[in-house]
Amino acid sequence: MGFTIGGIREMRSGSRRRVRTTECTAVAEYTGLWGWDVVPGARAAGSRCSCGDAACTAPGAHPLAFAEPVPAGAGLGEASKAWSRYPGAAILLPVGRSFDVIEVAEAAGRRALVRLERMGLPLGPVCATPTGRAWFFVAPGAAAELPRLLYRMGWDDADLDLHGLGPGAHVTAPPSDLGGLGPVRWLRPPTLDTAGAPPQARLLLGTLAYICHRTRF
């Protein structure tokens, strides 16, 4: 079963083939190189979601109910064959398996990233979204541990724009667009060292919380 949305139907065949090649290559990189599962996701055209539900609460930002995930370890041939069943699908990564995510405002995330790099702390992949958010990939379990970690660091009573994403959540991966608003992009791309072993949240959380607090004023 395939799916298309208005903007994709209007693309010329050459452009469509290039987009599909780029997406298939990205999917194969995520599964075969980084060892992540990939889930085909809906896309949005204007305010309409390609899932076809007029009352969709997350247009272009959720998995397709009928789509099978592409498992970690799939190579280019397997990933291309699987992805060809869902032309135009967004690339989604399930959270809680290989990584959890700490989400902050992009401005705070960029400042924290610079400081963390200067401090020489271990870092995993980091994404920026067209909605002005930054996603820090950290070791699984971080979302569940976040309240306890913030309490131990003395940030539990602070009004922080900092959230954890764990099992059951999905994040849109580059080069896909998020909700028709624009593409997600890497601020810090995955590497062989960081994709399979992202850092523990406690190593980054103090700096992230401090920068989030400072950017409020």
C-alpha cells in the first residue's frame, strides 16, 4: 500500500526519483550504519495530513498505521525495497530503543552544545527542528530518570523548557520535513561512536538545565 499527498503528486518524475533515492539512502544509513530502526511516517501538505484523517492531531508527525518498520541492520537493498512501498513517507526514528531524547529550545540547545563541546564532554547526535526545538540523543532510560536527575541536581523546582522523550515517542529524522514546516537537520550528525552508545543524560543535564534557565531571562 502506498501513499502520496498533493505536493508529491505534482513533482516531476526526475525530481521524485532523486527524492526517493535520497530518502532510501538515508534510511539505509540509519538502519545499516547506525543500527536504528526506521518507521515510515505521515507527511503534511498545508494543514492536511497524508494519513487521511481530517481530525488528525499531529499532521505529518506520526507513524503510518499500516506501515511496517525497517529494522536495524537492513542494508541499502533491503531498505530501498521496503521504503519503495511507502513513497513520500517521512523518516521517523522510534525513541526508547537505541536512544532517548532530551528536548530543549533550539537557541538554548545551540548554546549548550558549544559549551559541552568546549568542556570535552561526550555528546551524541543532536537535531534541530523547523519548530525551533533541539533534540539531544542520549542513552535509553533518560526520559524515565529525568525527574530524579533534575531533583538531585537542584533543578526540580525550576521552570525549565526541558523535556524527555522516551518509549512510544518518535522523532522525525533528516532529511524529512516535520509537519510540512520544513526539514529537520543535524546540528551534530551521528557517528559510529555515538550512534550505538549515546551519552548518559546525567553527563549533559546540568549544562542543559543551566542554559535553559539562563535563556529564560
